[in-house]
Amino acid sequence: MEKDVKAVAAEASVGPMASQSRSEDEESTAVKRTAAQAFSGAGMIPKRRSSSRSIKRKKFDDELVESSLAKSTSRVKGQPVIEPIRCPGSDLASSDKKKVMKTTDLTSVHLGVKFSCRFTLREIQERWYALLYDPVISKLAWQAMRQLHPEAIAAIQSKALFSQTEEALLAKITSSSQPKLEVFQDLLNKHPNVFYPSRTAKNLMVHWQLLKQYYLLEDQSVQPLPKGEQVLNFSDAEQVVDDAKLKDSRDEVLEHELMIADRHQKREIRQLEQELPRWQVLVDSITGMNSPDFDNQTLAALRGRMVRYLMRSREITLGRATKDKQIDVDLSLEGPAWKISRKQGIIKLKNNGDFFIANEGRRPIYIDGRPVLSGNKWKLNNNSVMEIAGLRFVFLINQELISLIKAEAAKMNQA
């Protein structure tokens, strides 16, 4: 009995060990199988490429060059790398470091230097620290800088900011004097360690003139604000304004009354603008520009600034004439008509003596300031002002002939 118990205990202790070894063997065979499949199908299944670079982040100009350099180096991995000849004037990385060392403030660089994008101060700080301490980025940036043309390097170095020490030396030159280039050249020769190596006498002279313009020289003092009501310029007036008064609550009743008064004034102005063409017709009649003498065949006339069109049939079409299509009234003779449709509208005389215009073009036709949209029609009166795509006409009716037509129409109705 004791032997049976020991045998069962031995099997129980060996069982998990056997199952554990079995699971390890299965895992090892599965790993070998997947590895064999990967090696056998390496030519068929392409390797998936991934990038750790953030796509949405804005890139500096040297980062764009870095990516191209990285791709080119990976393609020609087997070829020997030939180091380019180092030019004494192509030391751009050290010049960039000197820019910050001269100003000793990245905030000044962020405010004074114009970058290709609107980078924040934190992005510039991160990029600066990466150029200093990240070996990969520093190496790629160094290679990109060494490949720049000397003229491009000189242009970048000429835009270096002035440090406080440099401006202090320039501020010692009095504003009353008229210094020449020789004075600034002597200043460069006396202080070669203070001024940036790319500085020229012309650059110093231009910057000194800016300091003089903004009253930053040592012998200059900022003008105080006027004590009276007289204000010199806009900046002085802005400082005089009390910001506390601007935060006061507005009078809603007064604002409402001002809004109503403004609305009435705009309405009156709009009415006067609409009545202006009608008054212009009256002025023309007084000054001698009378309506044309109608003959017995002219029902109405469409008078523009340059051309006068006569309507001698009960229905005429107006628009823009082309080689393929001719119309009765070619509005292109009056002025630029490229916005006018080929068949803009139709003017028709009814039996009762009323004239109507139907709009068949894309753009609206304005009759006495009222828009007539496409597919609609409107009645034309004597001296009605018609405006089509910036061209303005006055519609004149032959009252004598129209009165005869109305009389004949009345007789026909009575009969």
C-alpha cells in the first residue's frame, strides 16, 4: 500500500515537469518553424518599413537636408566615403554657435532671426540642444553645413544679431556727429574680439543709424510725453489712453439708439443712390442732352454712354454677339461685356403699350436698382435705368407712337 502511494506521488511530481518540458519543446519548434518560414519567404514577403519621425512636426531647413543625406548614405553603403575639402569660410556650425554665444540668449534669437517657419521658442531650444548634444543630429547637420556654398554662408553670417557689447560700443558714437565708414572701420580694427568676424563697416554704420533713430545712443534721451492735450504721434496717444476706462460696461440704451440712427442713415443713403440715375436723366435734359427725336418706326431707344440702340420691332434680343450668333442689341459696343451672356435678355412690347424685359442670362439685370434674376421679367417705364454687368443704359419710350398703339388696341377691343 505504501508503495502504491509513493508511486502516485512520484507520478504527480513528474507530471508537471514533463508537461513543462513538453511545452518548452513545442515553443522551440514553433520558433524554429517561424524562423524557417521567414528565411524561406524573405524574397517573397517585403520587409515593412517604419519611421520613428513625427510627420506633423515642422522641420528646420537643416533637417530637410539631413533626411536626404541619410537616404544617400544608405544607398552607397559599399562605396568609400570621400571627405570633402574643408574650406576656411565654410565653418557654419561654429558660426551658428557664435551667434548664440554673441547674444547669449535664445529668446533674442527667436525674436530677431527670421526662420523658414514660425517656430516656438521651445522648438528652437530643443533644436539647439540637439545640435549640441545629439551625436547623430550633430553629425548630419555638420555634413549639411559643410556642403553649403561660401556665398550662402556669408549671407547667413551677415544676418547675425548684434550683441549687447557690440551695441554698447556703437552707442558711444555721438548722435551729433556725422561718422563716415572710416570711423566704423577703426572701431572694427580696435575691437576684433568683440565684433562678429563677418561684420563690415557698412553693417556697423547701418546699425548705428537704427540706434540713432530709436534714441538708443548714450547722448540721446527719450522724449517725455506731452503734459497738455497735444499728442505727438499714435504711440504717445496709445499710452495716454487709460485702460481701466476701456473695461467699463457700455450703455445698452445708447448703443441701441446709435444702431437705429446708423440704420436710418444707411437707408437714406441707399435711397439717394437709387434715385441718382433718375436725377441724372433730368439733369441731362436740362443741360441740352435731350432724348433723341424718334421717328415713326422707332418704338423705344436704349441709350448708353457711348452707343444708342433703337428698338424698331415689338421684340428684340440683347446680349453679346459672336461669330456664330448674331443678336439685335450687341452690348459689347458699349464697353467690356465679357460678363454678359450671349443672350442676356428680351425686350418685348405688348398690345396694351407696356414694355417688359425678360432675363435669360446668368447674371441679374438691375432695373432702377431692383434685381431681375434669371427666368424672371419686369416692366420697363420711360427713363428706366437698366444695368447689366456694370454697363448702364437708360430706356426711353416714344410716347407719341405708343399712345397711337394703345388707341388702336382700344379700338380693337371695342370691336
